[in-house]
Amino acid sequence: MIGIIAAFLTTLSFIPQAWQVIKTKDTSGISLGMYAMFVAGVFLWMIHGINIRDVAIIAANGITFVLASIILAYKIKYK
């Protein structure tokens, strides 16, 4: 249960940042290098989840990947 709550909170924590970036298109306070590495890492965690058939890892990292990718895309587009 603790793992589910942790995955839920850490995954959804990207929603406010993604919403703020979409709304303002301001990415000046976001590190391109950090987000690029983070998106790559989350993608690899998702692949790992697929390989071991762990739905919790796949879902948490899949959602985080989408949200972090949106932020990264805006960082690249509006830098």
C-alpha cells in the first residue's frame, strides 16, 4: 500500500508543473539537461516494467514519462 501511494504521489506531482508550463510557456527555471536525463530514465524504468510485467512500474512511469515529456518538449520549443 505504501508503494502504491508513493507511486501515485510522485507521478501526479508532475501535473502542476506541466500545467504551469503549458499555461505560461515559461520554462526559464527548468534545466534542459535534468529533464532530458529524467525523461530518458523514466522511459527506461517503463521498459523495465514491461520486461518484468509489473503493471505498477509500467503505469507510474508511463504517466510520468508523458507528463515529463510535455515539460521537456516545451523547454525545447520555448527556450
